[in-house]
Amino acid sequence: MSTLFATLNLPEAQLSNLDNLGYQKMTAIQSSALPHALQGADLIAQAKTGSGKTAVFAITLLAKLDPQNFAAQALVLCPTRELSTQVANEIRRLARYQPNIKVVTLTGGQPLSPQAASLEHGAHVIVGTPGRINDHIGKRTLDLSKIHTLVLDEADRMLEMGFMEDISKIIRLTPAYRQTLLFSATYPDDIKALSKQFQRNPVQVKAETLHQANAITQHSFLCQKHERLPALETLLAHFKPRSAVIFCNMKVGVREITEHLQQRGFSVKALHGEMEQRDRDEVFVQFKHHSFNFLIATDVAARGLDIEDLPCVINYELPHDPDIYIHRVGRTGRAGKEGLALNLLTDAERHKLTDIGIAQQTELDFEVISAIAGSTLTPRQPPNMTLCIAAGRKEKVRPGDILGALTGDGGIDGKAVGKIDVLDYAAYVAIERSVAKQAVTRLANGTIKGRKFKVKLL
Ligand code: AMP
């Protein structure tokens, strides 16, 4: 099977766009799925975050879009708002080869009417959660009669979250001739039933390696139940990861670790399901910006989050389900980089390690935590800070406008500016810590696209 995008029947402009994005070779799921999907076949793809699955459906649906027609032509259903935002951003990147493709996200936690207004202006691609999309259908603000590509992303998660009924209702409103692409990390009976009901002769594809176990070094340490917090510090002191996601099974654990590490001077933030959506977005953006070092999270809150360049995952507790372990650990060791997974377990949890070993077909050894005790660690300052500007996509602010405002005459050096994320309601800029204050002053005294916006450091 060829792994070059050029072997696919794609417009030249898309091939050079892919090249500009640094997508040289196809990932395993892309080379097995794209040839079928581009021919219009229905697909069941077993693939996880990190496999490059988003590009499979994004490239497929974009190839079929008619930019002149402002009816909604493609619909992507996702389990969470975070995943919807990521998917919409990836579609926008992959759509750059065609001018003026509109991608709208429809998710909860925000008022309906601005979303309805965006729809009224015309949208080619809709990305959102089943609940909110149904709300729009109920209010007659969304017409699905021209949808030619329907994507169910992380379908297993959507069913787990109880979205079956919403999904069925939505699919019934789309035309029967549509192409249906179903993505799921696991393939339980309810997914089979969903496929049987809504797909025609689907081609089934699977990423060869769901989890690049060989790129990830895994170490497990036995500790007493009451020793978990000091054991976590021992891990940080011994392995010295510059950044890590620390997973807990429950949000009480998240709070406990966050407070403990903060008291010790570590740069950490919590992410759990009870936080307001906007706070979650901000925490996640700051983590991606390297504006703090350790993200303490539950599985629910971290679901679907895609973090490039994550050197380490720590399981403060082992999850009950080996699939969840594989999912957690698969967030490190991406894109050919080496990853590190560190696990803490008590005696009573040893069976979980055995189950994980069976699931990933590699037996996992463990040692006692005292074997690596003794190192000390001075908490490190994160390299960057995150600037928040009260101007988002709604104000038509683009990353280039912000970069220009920061760096123009007498401004700061462009090299000190990192990722710029423009969300619907605000923009976030990663900026080197040493010039962060200067950057705020510059923006506070200047303008972006001729307008003044509120600016603060997070
Ligand atoms: P996904 O599994 O869709 O969440 O994608 C994981 C990451 O891989 C995203 O950051 C994509 O932008 C990136 N990606 C997807 N396909 C490729 C490719 N062929 N080459 C390089 N990076 C890719």
C-alpha cells in the first residue's frame, strides 16, 4: 500500500496544502481508508485520536464540497465540545486549498441564537454534538436535506454518553444517498447495530497499530495507598519530565494532587468535568502553550484532547478498563517521538496491570517506588505565558493580525511568539515569559485591525 498522498485522486491544490501542513506520508489509517472513502464508500474505521483519523474524513468530505452552494453538505457528529473544536480546526486547515469554506461548530454551553445566525449566513460543514444539533433541528435553524457526507466520530463514546436516540433522529433527516463514515476506537455490539442500521456495505478498516507501544517506555511502581502523593513526587524527581498529563480516576483525586503540587511550588492546573466550559478551554490552551507544566485530569475531561509533543503521561491510579489505559498512554509518543508512561499502583491494583499487559500484548513489570527514591527536584518555571485577547473569530481576528500587532515597529521579537489560537469568543497567544508583560502593554496601548480589545495574562 502506498503511503504518499500524491497517489490519491486529489486536486493539486490539496496536495500542496497537505505538503504545507507538513503531512508528507499518510498514516496507517489514512492509507487504508482514504482510497475507499474517496471513491464514496461507507466506512467503519477503528482508529483513535493520534492516528490521523480526522484527516481521513476531512479530506473526503472536502473533496465533495461545492463551495458555491451554501447549504450544509457535510455533518460531523462528535461526543464533546473539545473534540468538535479540534475537528473543526483540522477541517479548516485541510480546507485551505479552497477559498471561503465555512465550517460551523454547534455545541452546548453557548447560546443558540449566535449559532443560528452563523447558520443563516450559510455553512458548508457542520461539526457538533448530537444534543445541540438536535436543538437546532427542533428550532428549524438547521436543514440537513443536502448533507452528502455524514461522519460519526468517536461513535463508541457517543453511545456510551447516551446519544443513540439523538444520533438516530439526526441521521433520519439526512438524505439516503449520503456517504456515512463511522469512526470508533472499539467495536462493540451497539456499534455494529448502528452501522447495520445506517450504513451500506461499509468497508471496514483498522489502523495497524492502534497504539505505538514500542515508541512508549512504560514503568510501573508499587506503593502503599497512603503513599501515592509522595510517590508521585518521587516519579517527577526521578524522571524529570518537563511536562506531563497526570490522570486520576476521579475528580477528588484531581483536586488533591493539584493542591498538593501547587503547595510544593509546581506549575500545575486541573481539568475535570465540573469546570465551566470556558475554564476548560483556557486550561487546555495554556497547557498546549507550555504555560504550565503538569495537567491533572480525569478521563472524561481529557477525552479527545489532542496534545502534540507530550513527553510523559502519568497514571496516578490505573484505570479499571485496559482500553482506557491504552487511550491515556497513547497521548504521548506521537509522530515518531519517544514517549514515557509512568504508573503508580497499590498491591490491590496488580491485577489491573496484568489485564493491561494482556490487552497490549506486552507484559508489564513493576518495581517498588523506594527503588527510585532519593532524587530531588526544584520545580521549574514553564517557558511561556498565555495572553488572552477579548477578540475571537466572531470579530474576524486572524492569527496574522495579532502577530502583526505584537511585532510591528518597536514591538517584540516574532520569535518570542508561539501558538496563536483563535476561538469563537477570544484569542490566546503563547508568549515567552520574559517578554509577556511587554506584550500586554503593547497590545493594551495599540490596536488590532484598527480596534482596541481587552488583553490580559492568564
Ligand atoms: P487525529 O488522530 O486526527 O487527531 O490526528 C493527530 C495529529 O496528527 C493531528 O495533529 C494531525 O494534524 C496530525 N496528522 C494527521 N495526519 C497526518 C499526516 N499524514 N502527517 C503528519 N501529521 C498528521
